[in-house]
Amino acid sequence: MGYVHAEIKLKNPRLPELKPLAVKAMVDTGALMLYIPEHIALQLELKSDNQREVTTADGRKQMVPYVGPIEVLFENRNCYVGALLLGDEVLLGAVPMEDMDLIISPAQRKLVVNPESPNFPHALVK
């Protein structure tokens, strides 16, 4: 299917006076979390209280800063997550996608709001 990208906004909920950042994010259902480059964390004035160990695609393990909270906004959806500082682009993983009830449309090759719940996110909790 190739790469899927989406326009999202990132916001620091602790500093509401800061404008949200509009960014192009790679959408990856194989990744779990939100990953952001360091320059995004600096612009949003996000603080790192701890680190997480990650294993990259080439098998290397490394410690990376964990920052947050971050509000992620896409169309009529939002969620609050932490993010790992890694890489040179924003990567939107499965956890924030599930939280906002978003899916990848293979036919359109883009991120979309779940058509079964267009007005607000739905969560299966049974």
C-alpha cells in the first residue's frame, strides 16, 4: 500500500497560550506510540521526566527521552498521549489512532475518521 501521511496538530495542554503545531505525520499501524523529533518538543516546550528503551528496526536498543503530555488533533478528534523523541519526522502509531477511533482507508491511502462513528470516537470496552 505504501506510506500513508496525515496532517495533524500537536499541542501542549499545559501551555494553552502556545499555538498548536500543524505537522505532517507518517501513519504506522505497526508502531505503538507517537514519535516526534526533538525540534517539535522544543517548539511545544515539552519536558522529559524520564527515558524509555526502544528497539529500532535494525535491532539496536537505545534510551530515548519520553515527553508529554501532548494533545493530538485530527479532524474532529483529539487525544492526550506521551511521545518518544526519536527520528526526524512525526510518526503516529496505533495507540493514538485507536484512542481517536481512526482507521487507514486502503482505497484512499489516507487516515480517516472511522465511518461507523463519524461524530465522536467509539471505544470497545467489553
